[in-house]
Amino acid sequence: MPELKIDTFQLIPHHCGISVPDLEASVAWYRDMLGFSVVKRLTLKLVDGGATMI
């Protein structure tokens, strides 16, 4: 069986998640302070809340 050789491994962040008490205030902060914009909004039926991708 041929040997598997990995020359390099690069760890690149893809996404992260945080829980916040006020989603709209947090979205506004990321927009105003870091220049982020909303990419997608989700409604989570299993929990009382939602998610926003910025």
C-alpha cells in the first residue's frame, strides 16, 4: 500500500458562533465597528431565537 504523505497542513478559520442576549444590538455593533454586513438570517424553531450570518 502506498504511503500517504502530507507535506503541509493549513488551518484556516471558516466560521464561529457566539450567543448574545440582543441579536439586533450585536448585528449593529459588528456593522458599525467592524464594517460587517448581514449575509443571511435564520429562524431557529427549536430555541427561542434566531441566527444571523455576518
